[in-house]
Amino acid sequence: MTTLKSRLKDDLTASIKARDELRSATLRMTLTALTKEEVAGTEARELSDEEVRKVIAREAKKRREAADAFAEGGRAAQAERERAEGEVLAEYLPQQLSDDELDAFVGEAVAEARAAGAEGPRAMGAVMKLVNPKVAGRAEGGRVAAAVKRHLAG
């Protein structure tokens, strides 16, 4: 069984051979971030596929934020590059939930939290606790929080 990290390394080798600069640079940066994560803390360790996914998701989020910042600053070429890098990383992440799928999960969690007695603004934390494990890795925290707020307000 190949791990996600070994798949990244194999894909890096393939992209270098194919002279795919964007892909190889993106995978190199991601593998560097993984190595940093592995040696962070008191002792070096091998990351699980789940931990590798979290690092990739964090890197993808950085690309989205940088793309937005470049776009706002009128630097379209850099914004496009960041978006392209984000698309490369997205290939290694679980398929993101659509808004409808996310709303369905949030709706169930809101009903569950209300049944457990959570009401009003304080229900936010209770609902987030119920939703997060169900959508882990498939929806960004900001999207989840916005959906929960919509449901609680409605």
C-alpha cells in the first residue's frame, strides 16, 4: 500500500521528468512543509495519511488566501499562479462538499443540538462540535461556520 507521502514523491519525480515546472515546484513546497511537520516537536516522526492531508489542506488554504491577496493588489499573474498551485494540491484532498451537501449536514447537526437543548447563539459551539467530524477535510472551517450561522439565524 502506498502512502499519500510516497505518492507525492512519485508524482514529483514524474513532474520533474515531464518538465512540469508548476507541478514540481508545488509538490516540492508541499513535501518541504511535510518534512517540517515531521521534525517539529520533541522527536521526528512519520506522519499518517490523515496528518499529511491536513498539511496539504493548510498549504492549499495558503494558496487561496495568497491568490485573493494578489488579485486585490492587481497582480493577476501571481494570483493565477497561486490558484494553479491550489488546483494541483486539490488533487490530493478529498472531494469538497457542495453547498447543498454542507447545508444538509449542518441542518442535521442543528436539529440534533436543539434536541439536546442548545438554543440561540450558544448553540453555535454545540453545532460546530457535531458538524466538524462529519465534514472533516471536505469543507473549510469558514464555510462550515457561515452555514451554521445561516441555519441558526433561520
